[in-house]
Amino acid sequence: MSKAISEDLIAEVAYELLSRASVEVSEDLTSLLEKAYNRERHELAKVNLKTMLEALKIAKEERRPICQDTGIPYFYVTIGGFARIKGDIKNALEKATAKATKTVPLRENVVNPLTNENPGTNVGWGIPYTYFDYEPEADYLELMAVPRGGGSALVTQLIQLPTIGPRLQLIKKGILNSVVAARERCPPFIIGVCVGGYFDIAVKEAERALFRNPLGAPNPNSNVAKIERELLEAVNKLGIGPMGLGGDTTALALHMEIRGSHTARPAVAVAFSCWVLRRATARIYLNGKVEYLTTKGEKGWK
């Protein structure tokens, strides 16, 4: 029988990823914060940015969650066309989440939305939520663990456009208005934007755009990349600044994606992450090799 990626290995890696994502951030995020600190002209904003960098260092050294709100866990899973899976991926992710909740520990955030019942595991009612994708030429299973908190993650905005008239300026204005509306949600932000599709597609793809790797990389479409640069510059001229207390740094990066839309009008969604963009990614290969892509923490949680 050919080799297969086991449910137990998926659970082990998912646990490691969720644990890492809760206590450390990727080097590209740290780099963006350091660059923001170096170019920031406002004294209080520099103090806030320095405090953020120190908080990241302490969390990593002491292996403690960066934020007291350890979020609702969900996963992006990419299945390679040449990867063979033995077992239940969702079951593996649930086991990993329950274990991480007890051992990291993670705050017990997941409840029944109607009764407030809390199982104490961060598992239940479709959580951890899982997005599945497919990569036909790949021979691996890729997992990305994402803890999403109850602040900036819950202020995703939908922008309504008229069915006629110029769109681009209205899209830009809507995005800036969305940033202003989110100003109390712990900036500087990572901002994800999707223009196109129906609203469900736009929200999903705006959320996914937050996690572009590396952070701050331009869209490969030069026209979209130009809009990204213009919007990021405009956002940082709003003066909202770190923690909404003023400054040059309201956003660290802005990632825009486009999707085909109905000819009548495109959907537009804007998603936010606070200054702590938490994600950890790994690939599991058929031979059992595990490659961690976004964090370099020591393997082996107790």
C-alpha cells in the first residue's frame, strides 16, 4: 500500500501550529512593526510600537499567549493532488484544538450562540471552522492555523456600490470609511480587501487576503498592486495611529484580491486584523516530513 498522511500526524501538527500561532508571530510581521517604529514621527505612537515589539518578545520567550483573547480557532487546509490521507482531517483538527485549549492554554471562547453553553474545549457547533482548498500538483497537505479574536476580526465591512457610475473612487472611499469605523480595534492593522464575487465570496477572500505570505507583498497584478500602494498610503494619512491614539502608522499592510463579479456590480469586503496577525503554517509530506513555514519555535509542547 502506498504511503499516507495519518490522522494522528495531522492532529500532532495542527496542535503544534495552533500552539505556535498563539504565542509567536512570523518574522515578516515583526519586520513590518520594526519598520513602522523606525519611520514613525509621533512620540506616543513610537512608545506604543515599541511596547508591541517588547510584548511579542516576552510572549515568545515565556511561551505565553500574546493576547488574552486567544480567539476562535480555524484552519485553512490545502490538499495536494498527490497527497493521500488516512483518517478524518476534521476529527484531527478538533483533537488538536481541544488539546491546545488545555495545555497552551487557550481561553475557552467557543460557546453556543443561543444558550452560551461552553464545553471548555473550543470545539463545537462547527468550530474549529475549516476552509478546504486543492492544489492538483502538490504532494503534501498544508495546514494553516489561525486564532481570530473578538475585536478587529469581527468588524469586517461590506461596501455597497451603485449599479452605475465610476467604481474605483467609490471603492477607495468605502475602504477608507471602513478603516475609520474600525479605528478602536487595536491598530495598526493588517487589512484584507476583496473586490468581486458575491458578498459571501468577497468576505471569505478578504479574510484570506490578510494572511498573504509574506505580509506586505504586492498583488502580482500590477494594476491591483498600484491600488494597494495608494490605499495603504491613504490609510496611513488618516492619523489614527497605533491603538487609535494618533500617528503615522494606522496599517502595516493592505492586501487586495479581485474576483470575477456580476456585470451589475461587484461585491466589496474589507477585513481587519489587529497588530497581532496570528497564523502558523506547515506542510506534511507523504514520507512523514513536516516543514514549518511561518514560525521557528521549538517543536514539542508539554
